Amino acid sequence: MPRLSQPHLLGIKNITLRDIELIFETADNFKEVINRPIKKVPSLRDVTIANVFFENSTRTRLSFELAQKRLSADVINFSASTSSVKKGETLLDTVNNILAMKVDMIVMRHASAGAPHFLSRHIKANIINAGDGTHEHPTQALLDAFSIREKLNGVKGKKVAIIGDILHSRVALSNIFALNKLGAQVTVCGPPTLLPKYISKLGVNVELDLQKTLAWCDVANVLRIQLERQQLKYFPSLREYSLYYGITRERLDALKKPIVLMHPGPINRGVELSSDAADSRHSIILDQVENGVAVRMAVMYLLAGTAS
Ligand code: CP
């Protein structure tokens, strides 16, 4: 039975190209399964998985839960806002209490970068990082790359632009690691205040001009302006941001070439993306969501039973 080379998915930085390829090949099979009239397989029967979310989520939490149910796993859901974390219980105590109920795998989202890495040093269950602060969001990067591979028949050599709030984005960092491993060319584009100083050291091009970036790329992955993480003012107003960096239908149509438009969600409609662009023929945003279920099924299937 194929397995990933490590017992956790903590980030893309430290996984191998072969692991990514194995996840994609397995997700191809699961995508076929979830499009059948009977969408369920017994692959994770008798495996118990806890979705432990310390931050809000729609897509990631529901996608993991649906993926677990499609694989016949037993599922429990924990939301910090309604838990004893509110009474002062620590992360490690919380997770150890969940594991005492014979849970095999933890899917965790946490506001602190490195929280799943910390857990992996203290517990025996498989851990999947569902987003840790501004650090990594590995399954988002995997489903993004899987969607590019599906739409453009591969990722190698493709020109991918990541546009917007790179500074606060765990999606950007995981995407950069994944796309570099898969041989894509990557450009990051945004206002200088939202581009980290170290970014060019990650092997990406840096471009401040949106129209030049759109003219160059095959794929534009547009990121949300993360106002909830911005302690400072990084641009004068949302209106000005939208004027210089907002993707509109007119901007896309003016390119007179095919372009694939992506967004990890949730979208700030009218800020980084206009509604008519988000819903245009260029957009594969809902395909990304569909692929998220198959990719997450693959990750959990390939990790199950590997924790010691
Ligand atoms: N893309 C993403 O992580 O969305 P959610 O925050 O809704 O899970």
C-alpha cells in the first residue's frame, strides 16, 4: 500500500516531489470516486479523525470533513470558540484529551505559526496542518497545484502569478514551495508593503505592475487582503488597492489570451477581485473547491496508519 514518506503533513517546504506526485495520482482516483453516484469508499473505516479548528474556516473544515466521510472514517469536530480553551485549557492538554478518546489523526488550524510542528513533537497521532498563522497551508497549495495540473495538463514550465497580500498569506508560502518543486515559474505581484523583504530568496520573480504580471502569466492566483492580520496600514484605502491591484473582467478581457484565474477563498468581492471576474469563464475557483475534497482524501489516505 503506498504511503507518504513522513507521518505528518506540516507544510510543503519539507515534503518531497515524489510525495506530491503520489498525492496527485491518488487524488485522480478519488476525484473519479466522488463523481460516482455512490461517492463513498471504505478506505479509512475504523480510522478516527478529529478536526481541531482554533480559527474560522468554511472551505477547509467542510472539505476535510466531507473527505473523511467519503473515506468512511469516524469524524469528530472541535471548535475552539465553543470549547474549554475558553476556560484556559492549553493546546497540548486539549489535543491529549482528544487523543485519549482513541483518535488516530488530527487536522488542525491554529493562529500561531508552528503550532502543528510543536504538536508533532509531543503526540503520536498523524497531524495535518490546515493552516498555521501566516506560515503554511499545505493542502491549499496541493489543491491549487492539482487544479493547475488538471486545467493546463501539467504544472512544469507554467507561468504562475501569485497576486496580492503575500506578506500575511500562508497560501502564498505553501504555493511557492509547491510550484517550485513542480517546476513552474513563479512571480509574486503586489504593493511593496505587502511583499516580504525575503521573498526573492525563495526563487520567485517580484513584479509591482499588475498589468505586466497578467500579460506574463498563464495562471493568476489572487489572494485575499487579510485585514484581520494587518496591524498597520499597508495601503491608503481599499479603493486605492482595488484601483491598482484589483482584478476586473476588463483587465482580463484586455489581455486577449487565455488566463486561468484562481482564488483560495474567501473572496473580498470588489477589492482584490471584481464579481464579474470571479464569476467569469477564466475562473476555476469552484473547481479548486471540488478538487480540495479529492486532494484531502488522498492526503489522509496516504498518511493513515503511519504515526508511531
Ligand atoms: N481557503 C481557505 O482556507 O478557506 P477557509 O478559511 O474558508 O477554510
